[in-house]
Amino acid sequence: MDNRKRLAYAIIQFLHGQLRHGGLSSDAQESLEVAIQCLETAFGVTLEDSDLALPQTLPEIFEAATASKEMPQDPRGPDRTPPSEEDSAEAERLKTEGNEQMKLENFEAAVHLYGKAIELNPANAVYFCNRAAAYSKLGNYVGAVQDCERAIGIDPGYSKAYGRMGLALSSLNKHAEAVAYYKKALELDPDNDTYKSNLKIAELKLREAPSPTGGASSLHSRCSSRTQSSWSKSGARWCAAGHPVPATRSSKSDNADPSGPSAPRAASWCFSNFSIGLLKRETGPAC
């Protein structure tokens, strides 16, 4: 599948999140809606195209890239000493005890026991996945996501880790990402009815999510058929922060056609600067 569409989907997904939780002014929200519509039109992608969803959101990918130098050593790495037979046996005992605590709904005790097992054998994906389940029971869905990521990193073919990741992401209202993980879980375990059921629920939640852009007809009317006058108004909103649009050379054909390339270039330039401002606000100043 074209990675450009995946990237466009990730950007649209990020901008939708900014609309819901970004605390933007009404003018900024309207400008962002126009940006989303134009991206959807340019790439033929909408938020409903859940098959384009990546396992991680754009901010999560960005954070992972910036923190890559600080990532802990791969537990499967060649420099790590494998656990002794005694440590492996003790880790299994702790895991079994953790499982018993889960049955008794002593989830904090289970987290502690799984953590002890991980200390003895950090290369076992099951321990991370089990602790993720305990974290989810305690409402610590972020911790569950992190442990599922570790489990998948150790064993990319571990279907249960993808399924539990989907549950944690659904609880965080990240339904598009949850859909992607449930689909991967079903690829690995196609007969699992729980994954099928959870996938349907996540897809339903994704369809029910409010769309601030107003659908395909609005896309056409507000983006594809926009006149130079409306582009100018939108451009003013894009540049509400006072950023000037740089001068561009216009051919005679540009001047003759009010919906020609000059207007999209202006909106594109303002959108780029607007997006950079959003990212700066989210990530904070560089240290």
C-alpha cells in the first residue's frame, strides 16, 4: 500500500486529535478543518479508512524517534546474559503466582509478581503481556500499551500481545489504532472469536466518532470548488498569527484562473507554518 496515503492518514488523524483536545481558538479550529479537508481531497483519504492506520499515532512515532538513543537494551540482544535455569524456574513460579492473583482480582499483587518475573527473565514476552493485562484491570492503559509494545518487540508473532494492545488502545479512545492491532491479532490467530468481536466494536466506535469536517459533500464544496475569494479568507485565518505569505511568481494562466495554483500554494504555505506551530506547542522548547 502507498506509504504516502498512510502518512497522510496519520497527519489527518493527528489534526483531528488537535481539534478535539488541542484547546484551539474558533478561528484556528476552522482553519484546521479546512486543512483536513484539503488533505483528504489531495490524497483521497478520510478518517474512516481505518485500514491505513498505523499501530502508533504520529506523536508516538515522533516521540519514539526522538527517544531512540535512550531506549533500553534489547532483552534479546547478543550482549545480554541469558537467565540461569534457576532464574528461569523462579520467573515461571512468579508468573504462575501472578496468574493466581489475577483470578482473585488482586491486580496490584499481580503487577508486582509479573514485574519480579521480568527482572529475572526480561526476554519473555508472556510476562510483559500478562502485566499489561493487570495494568488494564487497574485502569493503567498507558502502562498496558507500553508492556504490549515490549512483548511485541520480543515476539512479533505473539497474537495475544496485539489483542491486549487493542483493548488498551480502545480504552484510551484510540479506536483507529485499536483496529490496526486487532487486525494484526487476527492475521496471527484468524479463528479467535474474541479478536473478531473486539474488532467489530472498535470499528463501530470509529464510525461513531464525530467528524468535525462534515463529510464528503462538505469536502467538495469547501475545498475542491473553492474560489479565490474564499481561499483568501481561509488564507487570512491560516496566517492569523501574523505570518506573511511569501511572494510567488504567477504566470498569466495563474492570474486568469482565480482557482489556479497560486491560491493552493498560499494555503499550503500557511498550513505548513500552522502545523509547525502546533508541533512546537505539543513538544515544548528544545533542551
